[in-house]
Amino acid sequence: MKRLFVTAMMVASMSAVSFAQVTKGSSTKAQTLLTEGKVDEAKTEIDNAFSYMQDQVEKITAKKGAEKAAKKAPKAKDYLAKGKIYTALALKDTANIDESLLKEGVAALHKVDDLEKPNSTYPIMADQTIESTWGAIFNQGATAYGAADYKTAVKYFNQSKIIKADTTAFLYSAIAASQEGSMQQATLDNFKGYIEAKKALNDTADMLYYQQVIYLEKSFKEDYQAALDAVNAARVYYPTDKNMIQEMVGLYLKLEQPDMAIEKIQKEIDADPKNEVLFYDLGYVYDQLATSAKKNEDKEAMTAYSAKALKAYEDAVAVNPKYYDAVFNIAVNHYNTAAATWNEANDMSMDEYRKRGAEVENKAKEQFRKSLPFFEKARELKPNDRMLLETLAGTYLKIGDKAKAAEIQKQLESIPE
């Protein structure tokens, strides 16, 4: 009886050992099953093969060391088989691509490159699988985009990035997301990704894409610091772009950092004193500060800032005499000074006006006259600008030159609205 019990224990023990053994799969057989279209069976076979090889590695490492065990580790052909099987299974239902299988399959295919020389057969076959898998998913996105199903298109374009996060995938994802309308975050993330992908290639993204990022940071996220960071990133490649300089200035003002704007622009002027746009934008900052001082009824600060703005615009015109915006702003600066003086006369009491009203009005007229050469220069540069002509006609009326005002009015009537 005792002997029978021991025998039973030995059988049980052997059975336990038997169950603990790892099934020996074959990557060659797994590849054959894949070729026959038996994808699920192929996955079982390749999983068994990898489990068995890993088990062998662990056992040999414990007994003989890692160097001996490496001979039993999976080879390039094994990873190729796994990559092909996993990607095929991931795409088995293209409407519901299994992203976890896709990631593991792509990782296996990239492992092939690590184990073999690039020009050998296995890496070439791995790369071909990567490209065909990427193409299959990307084309699904293109089909959805063509059908105006932008949300689905974004899904596929994003899944294609699991395989190959190149500029094409980011750009098409961004465009599809922007077309969908409600996917602003996806649009922003993908335009950012596109810019970074271009950088990785030592290439420069077109200004348009930086503008998209800046716009979304401002309008969607309302993150003006992030928008400013995007502007500064763009200006590394487009340092003299007028729109980017003005975006930078506007964002510093939005962040209530005018001093930072002035400091940055001044440094850039010192480095590039022939850039009229920098002088113009320095004037613009001072103009904004003058406007703020006026609201706060700080006349002294307003006068000081206006003078600095005028000087900056004059410097811009010194660099480029045909710079319309700067010429026009010089005229406006003189005009605003004259208008303030004119309003001073209007606000006088009757007694005060009798004493010094005429004197103040004459001073205002002299200041209006200072604006006229610059308004006329602006007129030469943009002869049919309605706002300019209307302002110019009004200025001539202020100084009593009705003939010139009538001439400009006639020109205005000849311009189609």
C-alpha cells in the first residue's frame, strides 16, 4: 500500500513537470500558416516559438551564462515572422485595427534591423512589410478623407503614425482634423508634430504651419505664452518676416510685457539696423503705450511715448522711404497731436476761448500742416486708399484749404466703392 502511494506521487510529480513544459513552436511553421491565411493559428505558433526560445535562454543563462544562451535567442528571421504575423492580424479587421498588436508587430520588424546588416535579406523584407502596412492604413485614411469622413480619416492617419511617424502622416492628420471642425486639439498636436518631424529631417516647415499653430494656441487654447513660443520658434527660420515680428509684438502686449517687446526689438535692431519692419514695430509698441497712458489720463507719459513712436517711424522711413505703413503713421502721429490741441480749444469756456482760443487753434493748424507732407507721401504710395483720402480731405478743411479738400473729394467720388 505504501509503495503504491509513492508511485502515485511520482506520477503526479511527472505530470506536473509535463504541464510546466513550454510548447515548442516554430517560426517557419508560423510563416507557413500565415501564407495559408491562417493568421490566428500563425500567431499561436509564433507566440509558442518565442516563449520556448525565451525559456531556453533563461535555462542556459542560469547554467552556462548569457553568452552561451544568446545562441538560443530569437533571430532576425523569427522577428520577421512575428512582425508579419502581428501586423497582418492587427489589420484583419480594418474597421477596428488592433493598435496593441500593430505596435508589437512594428517593434518586431524594427528588431530585424538591429540583428542584421541593412543590405541583407531579412531587413529588406522587414522594411517592405513596414511600408505595405503603413500604406494599407494610410490609404484607409485617404479613402475616408475623400468621403468627407474626416474623423475616421484622422483615426487612420494617426494609426499610420504607429508604423512611421513621418511628415506626411502628421500633415494629413492635421488637415483632416481641421476639416472636421471640432478637433482643434488634434489639429494643433499634428501641426506641431509636422513641424518637429521636419526639424528631425533638418528641413524647415512652411510658414503656413507655424501660423496654424500660433492661431490655435491663441484662439483655441487662449495660451498666449505658448503662441509666443511658437512665434519665436518660427522666427528662427523666418527672422525678418513682417507678420511674425508683428505677431511677436502683439503677443508681448497681450501678455502685458511691453518692456520685453521693446528690449527684444531693440536687440534685433542693433543686430539688423536696416530692417525697417523692426523700427515700425518698435513705434507700434510705443503707440500702444501712449494709448494706454491716455486712458489713464497720464498726459506726460502719453507725450513721451508718442515722441518715441514718432522717432521709430521716422527711423523706419529713413531705411525705406516707400514704407507706406510707417509714412502713414508719422502723418497720423502729427494729426493726433493736432487733434488733441484742437480739442483743447473746443473744451474751453467762452471766456477762456475769447482770451486764447484763436491762439490754440492756430497752434493746432500748424500741427495739422506738419502731417500733410506725410499724408501726401502716403497718397503717392497708395493713391486710391479711401481712408487715407478721407483723412487728408478732412485735414485740409481743418487748416481752411477748401480747394485742396474739394480736389480730394472729387478723386474720392471717382473711386469705385
